[in-house]
Amino acid sequence: MSARRTLLVPAALVGVLLAVSGCGPDDPSGPGPAQAATGTPGGAPASTPAAAPSGAATAATAATGAPGTAAPKATAPATPTAPPTGGTAAPGGGVDEAYAYAHPCDAKDLAIHVTARPEASSQRVIEVRNQGAHSCGLSYFPLVSLGDSHAADRGKDIRPLVPGGLGGPPAYPVGAGRTAFAVIDLNPGGGSTAASAGVDQLNVVADGDHMPTAETRNFPLGPGAKVRAPKLGLYRATVADAVASAATADQQQH
């Protein structure tokens, strides 16, 4: 009997202690095994919600339109701008006139072609294409002569008439990758007989102001070409404008 009473006292004592602490084995407020081992961010008990960061509170206040608080404004992305152009226009690009006036074309950068104009059998189109990487300057018109390709003496070559009253910039600017056109009319009056027999070649220097005669390019006129008081126009950006310029030629080219 005494042994049984001794065992009952500790059990009753345990019950009193658990009642005082309020944390019995089935109390849901007590930490579970995992929570007791790891805790929560900031050391707060699992049953206590963590305080919201101040930045989140500010954003929430702005979103609700609280008095005295302006909502953040969205910023549009910056519009990209094109890079500025310089004196080295890309092929097909614009003409930098200031650069061209200060930099005469180099003969090695030019391709010269002469073709017959289908609309007028007496006219030839002189095409000078700038194949360089920069704009460059040509003279107002090419240096042109017509003569006998077999003659040893070229002093008798014929010089065409050219437009007079020239002024303004000292050169014709041509952009990189672009072509300048000049038109020569071999027989503008339409005469049936050539003034000089044996004239079968057109000689062209693209820039008579800066290039030596060694840069002359020779082009055959073809059979049956008639040459009488020829006229040469200024360099122009189109064949039509070059034809109109040739019609105004009234002075002898030197």
C-alpha cells in the first residue's frame, strides 16, 4: 500500500505542473518538432506573422492612392538615334560636299564608261563612278577630245564646246558609290557629213583640273560616227540633266 502511494504522488505532481504551464502534450500552440529545430526568419515564433518590409508598405500605400503619396511613374525606353554622318559616306550614301571640294578624286578610285544614248545616235554618255570610300571632287566637266586613233600627232584632235559662265564651288562633288554623268553630242546640228574624216576615238580625262594627260581613257566611237561641232555638257547626277547641259555649250574647251 505504501509503495503504491509513493508512485501516485509524482504522477499527480506532473499533472499540476502541466496545468500551470498550459503547454500540455496536445497544446496546438507549442512548437512542433520541425519548427523548434529551424525557427522562422528573424527569430519570430511560428504563430506570429513577420512584419512587412518598409519598401513593400510604401509600394502598397502608393498603389492605394493614400493622400500625400504619389504613385511611381512608368518611364518609356529611350528612342535610339541614328549615328551622325561624317566625311566618309558609305557606298550609296549622301554626298559630303565640303569634304569633296577639299579632296579631288583619285584616278584609281574612278571607273569610266562611255555608252551610246539610244534616244539620240549622235550622243555619247560619259559615266564616271566613284568606287572609293569617300566623297570626292571632279572638275565641272571631263577633259574631252576626239581624233584619229591611228594618228601619231594628236594636236589636230577636236575639242568640243562647253557651257560658259561657270562659277560657284570649285568642283563637282560625287559621293562614294555614286556616278556622275556628262553627255557629248558629236553632231548636234544633224549634218550628214563629218567635218573631219578619220575621227574614230573619244578621249576622256575624268578631271582635267587635277589629273595629268597620262590618265586619259580612250573609247572607240564605232563605225559610221559623224563628228561636226561637238558639244559637251557639265557633270550632272542624271543623264537627262547632262543632256540639257550639253545643249547650252557655247564656248571652246581648252
